[in-house]
Amino acid sequence: MYKAHPDVLIGGDAHKVARRVGCIKPIPGPPHVYWITLGRSTTDHKPSDLAHDPEPAIDLDKKGWWSMRFKHTIAADVFGNEVRCRHLGELSGEACKNLLDYYEKWS
């Protein structure tokens, strides 16, 4: 999990504040320069989105929804930058599996 500033989201984002994103997978082709991520919203969701319970230990203090509408590409070299793409921690095992399964189902 990362908190990504909109300027690191290739193609931009509707929000002007940092979005919490989960890393899904690297884009094929060595080296892994870009990653596919999915954003999580606490205010907007549709029936096809994936509900996710709060995980306060990684700064996800509200119920939220993962959505393919918030699919973004991020350059690998910004992950972990404290200002532009701060690392929040790892999703719980079940939440991580659910997110990856959700992506595979809808991609």
C-alpha cells in the first residue's frame, strides 16, 4: 500500500490529493519500470467495486472500495518516496488476495 501524490499517477487523477493505491503487478518487460496500481476510495463506489474494511495499522482508517475506475500506472522509482509515494505497509493476507482476485476478474 502506498499513498501516491497525483503527479506520480501516469495520466493524472481526478483528485488533487494523494490517493491510497495497492500495487497489483509490474507491466511486462524487463526491467520492471512501471507498475499497475488500483486506487481505493472512501467516498465513491459502484456495485462492481470491491469493498474493503478498515486496516488502521496501514493508515486505512475508513471502510473503502477498490475500483478498476481508479487503475493507474506508476513508475517504480517513486515507490517509497516519503513525499510523492509513501509506503504505508502491507494489506492483510485475505485483503491482498481479494484485491488481486478482483483485478484478475475485471482486467
